[in-house]
Amino acid sequence: MLTPDLLYTLRIMAVKSERVIRETGTSRAIAAIKRRIVRGELLPGEQLRQERLATELGISRVPLREALLVLANQGLLDYRSQQGFIVAKRTHDELAQIHFLLDVLESELLRTLEWPDGKTLARLKKLNSQMADLVDVADWFEIVDLNHEFHSVLWQLSTRNLISEEVQRIWPLADAYIARGYRNSSDRKAAVEFHDRIIAAIETHNEAELLKASSDHRRATIEGAEPTFL
């Protein structure tokens, strides 16, 4: 017999189950759409067809729209009243501004980081090793997220928490363009080598080399993405 208490419990379980399904679908949609943008399958200025995307991703419109709102908040998508969601298109000047902000803010984070322990160093080395495994493979796009995670570990070592949060907010604005800097295996290999320099500088507590290696890494990535960018 279904008592009032049991009915209440079942309703709560249903709500929680629905939320989990929606959140799972949203997370999956975010990853899938971001991947398509990074791979160049969705081009800057292209309009997203929500019905088609929902069908292709196998999710309902609710988690899809939640995903689109998240990506718009990250700056990967724009919303226009007559078109809906479109892939954000950055001008050369906007990309230059993003590069400038990352250069200034990330440098400040590195200047104020606390030298990590062995566990954190091991994590950095593992991330870079995973990137190295993708240097010569056809499906290399995960390297963009690994690169982001590598740098995120560094940012979190700084005492400048507000600056770290701002860099985390700005970084996705350049994700699609950063990916262009990894199109060639030689560029992906160079990124791994820059990370090796960063790790070596941290191990020896060499702040000057840490800042230089990081700056060289940013410039090489941007130049690989847009030869006429700087």
C-alpha cells in the first residue's frame, strides 16, 4: 500500500533522478558542443540548430538549453534575438586583448605562487605525459583540455585567488583559437616541451625561468593559431 510518506519519498526520488539525468545531459552537451567548436566542426558565426543538436546528442531540449547558456556565459557562444545561439566570432583586436589579459594576469599568478609539493609536481608531470601521448595521434583534441588543466593547477598555487578566478573566466574565450595552435604535431610537441621547462623551473624554484617559459608558451600558441595575430 502506498502510504503518504512513501508517496512523498517516491516524489523526492523522482525529482532527484530527473535532476541527475538533466545535469548529466547538460554536462555531456557542454563537452560535445565545446569539442565541435574546438575541432572546427562548428565555425565562428555559425548558428546552432537546437532541435538537430538535441537529436544528435540524444538529449532533451532542457539540458541542451542549459548547456548553451553555460557556453554563452563562458564566451564560446553568443545569443542574438533573431538567430538564437551562434558560435562566438572574435576579431583580431579582441584576441589581442585576450592575449594581453592572460599575459598580465597569469604572470602575476606565477610570480605569487607557492612552490608546490611532490604530489602537485607529480600531477603536473602526469598531465604533461598525457599530452605527450597525443602529439602524433589523429584525435588529439583532448590536449586542449589537458593544457587548460595543467595551467589551472599552476594558477591555484597562487595566493591571488581573485586573479585566478578571473583567468579561469577569460581562458575559455580563447579555447577555440588556442586549439588552432595545436593543429600540427610539431606545435603539440612544442607545447609539451614548454611544459617540461615550466616543471623544471618549478623543481629548481627558478622564478625567472618559470615566467619566461610560460610567456614563450603563450606567444608560441597564439602565433601558431593566428600567424598575423601579434
